[in-house]
Amino acid sequence: MSRARLPAALLTGASGQLGRALQATAPKAWRVVACDGSTLDVTRPEAVEEVVLRERPTLIVNAAAFTAVDAAERDAERAEAVNSGGAAHVAEAAKRAGARLIHVSTNYVFDGAQGRPYAPADRPHPLSVYGRTKLAGEREVTRISEGSALIVRTSWLYSAQGRNFVLTMLRLMRERDTVGVVDDQVGSPTWARGLAETIWAAAGAPAVRGVHHWTDAGVASWYDFAVAIQEEALALGVLARAVPIRPLRTAEYPTDARRPGYSVLDRSAALAGLGVPVRHWREQLRTMLREVVPA
């Protein structure tokens, strides 16, 4: 089949770390139409409609989001426009086109109070503007699609590109003589490439719908994650020296947005049955760091 005749998969947020990973892992059975904020502003419904009408996608993966958690507290209007309004516009266009929609969300829809992994059916209670607007986006997608869309919540996403905790830690460990990292917030670090592969697997399973969770295996605090980053980076030659890493309490590191103390997601439901290998976060970290080994 020629490329022009392949079913189209429209990706929003294509320049983000997940968007790039989705492009890098796309199966040959799809013709990928990658749109970032410069080519598709999801806050403008007419722009979304125009692209969907032109490309006639079979699948839309909405990875567009305002993900700057602290900045969202200072610009709640923009966060709402992208995370809630944008999700609604994409869902409306997908519905009119008869396209399947996969929408990406976050563990920050939970407050972390229950102390055990959150199942998809557990009651959300976001602590931040980011979490609140992402939850609003989920609800818009569910309402408009009448439950036919797939919503994938994930956590602590990182990759070799973009802005994320791993790259920030590598920079700070090169620049500073010591680094302080919060040790009383616990979650599951997740490599963007692994999430992307899972999303593509879900794209081939149209019966999978509703809210599902996907993260890499295992749990860690941000402090645990930072220690592992340094150890793995030293072993691979990504870092030339070790620096002391100090554990901090959340109260010692104030931020604009409140974050859940425990936001581990239970991913034992349908997505785990798609045949995608479930790997420990530390193994995934090691694999990702090989992408940034100095030449």
C-alpha cells in the first residue's frame, strides 16, 4: 500500500517529548501527521476542524498540553484553554470525523492521600491548576466521545529531549557541587518511548476505551530517582563526577503548585494486556541515558 493510502494518525503536541517519541515509534501501518503548537493551536476550534477535515485521520492522539506545573498556577487561563478547552476541541473534531481518539492525561489528577496505587476508577482530587485542568480535559473528552475515547494517564515522564527531571538533574549535577531533591513525593518514573509504544499498541486495539493507566514498573521518590540518574550516568560516562545529593522535605522546597505525596498509578487493567513489555523504571532510565552518551 502506498503511503498516501495508509490510514492517517494525527498527533497533536508533536514537538513535546511524548510527541517526538510517538513519531519515532510509529508503526509503518500508519501515515503520521505530526502537528505542534506552531501548526495546530488546539485552543482554536476552527483550526482543529480545518486540520482534521484536510487529513481525515482514522486516529487522533492528543498529546498537546500545558505541562509546566508551576507556571500553570500563574497562568491558569492558558492552562485551562489548552488542557480543557483544547481537549474538548480535539474530541469534537474527532467525533465529527469518526476518528478514534486517544487522549493523554496525568497522575496529578489525584491528591496522593490514599497511600496505595490509584486505580482508574478511584476518585480524582487534584491539588494544582495543572491537575484540575487536565481532569477537566478528561471529563470533556469522555462527555463528547460518549465514553468511546481512550484516556491514558501516566506519570513522571522523561526523555532525551525537551524539559524534564532527568535532563534537569544531569545539568545541575554538572554545574553544582551539591544537589537537593525532594524525598517525600513518590511516583513511577516513565520513559516517553515506552509510553509511546503502549499508545501505538492501544491504537491497534479499538475495543480498549475509557480511562486507563500506564507507567513503567516500580516506584521511587524524586530523591531515589536523582540518585539513580547519577549512578547510571556515571557508569555510562554521561557524567564525569559524582556530587552529594541531599534529601529534602517538600516544605524545604516550596513551589507554586502543590504536588501529591503519593501518586503511583495502578496499571494492572486493560493496557497491561496489550503485549507491550512492562519494564522497571531503572532499566528504562539506563536505556534512555544511552541516547545522551557523549560521542
